Amino acid sequence: MNFDKIKSAWDNANTNDVNIPDTLEKLRRAQHPLDKLKRNMRNEWYMQLVSIIALCFAPQFLNIHPDLHALYYAMYGMLIIVSIYYLNLFRKFYQELIHYTAETKDSLNDIYYNFRLNIARYHAFSFLLLPYVLMVVGLIICSRWIEQGTDMVTIAAYLKPTGIIVTLVVSALFITAVPIWTKIFYGKYLTQIKSVLDELKEKFD
């Protein structure tokens, strides 16, 4: 009888017995940030839905001149179309996410990369809102000029330099704010999941 082979097999069996609980513990550690991601997604879906509905009344809240309401609601209609498409994708991803469990390395890996993809989609949707934001700011400025009795020729002359400045400032703020928001709302928990994946990768490599 080859006792060296028996000893080797025994050692390997013991190692596997130790590795399995250790792996499960790491996977369980990923469950907490996963639950946080689900909660934040659910909260944000409702926040966005309420915000879109509230924007219907923006002309009244922002004192946009009645002559400009038609232009505002034309832009708002486009916003609704884009938002319905995105929020539907957002909802579908959330429904997929709630059925995911961090029970295996592969499923956790799928969650991580699908969520990264969803964040990229989130950024794309947010940047599509930039023209709407610029239009609203422009309507607010024009409304103030109209209230002051400024004639249309003068307003047209003001629009070019003012429009350039407003576009640059608002675009810079918007483009900076969107990644910061996603990092605060989701980044911390994605980093924790990535940390678990890296540990598991080192363990099995």
C-alpha cells in the first residue's frame, strides 16, 4: 500500500473542506453590498418617476412665461419618451437583480459586470437629459427678459453670448455631477463586491 499517496489524498481532502467554508464566507460577505445596491436601485426608480411627474408642473414652479409653455412641453414630451424607454430597462434590470444570489463566484461576477453595464447606461441616459436642462435654463432666462419688457430683437442679440456661457457652465456641472452621483450612490458597494471577486480569484488561481 502506498502511504504517501493516501496521505496526499487525505491532505487534499482536508484542504478542500477548509476552502469551501472559506469561499462561502466570502460570498456571504458580498450579500450585504448586493442588498444595498438593490435598495438604492428601488429608491432611485421611484425618485426618478416622481421627478418626471413633478416636471410637468415646472413652468408654474419656475415662473416660465406663458408664451414659452408650448416650447417647454414640446421638450417635456421628448423627455417622457426617453424616460419611459430608460426606466423600463432600469426596472427590468432590477427585477433580474433581485433574483440574483451571491451563492457562486460566477453569479457574483455576472452581477458585478451587469451592474457596471447598467451604470454606463445610466450615464448615457443622464447625458441625454442635458439638452432638456439647457432648454429649461434658457426658458427661465428668457422669461425674466420678457417680464422686464425686453423686446424680441434685443433678446435675440442677448441669446448668443448668454447661450454660450450658460451651455458651458451647465454642461460642465452636469457632466461632473452625474459620475459623482453614481459613485456616491452605487460605487462604494460595487467596490466591495469587486474586492470579494478579487479575493476569490486569488484563491482559485
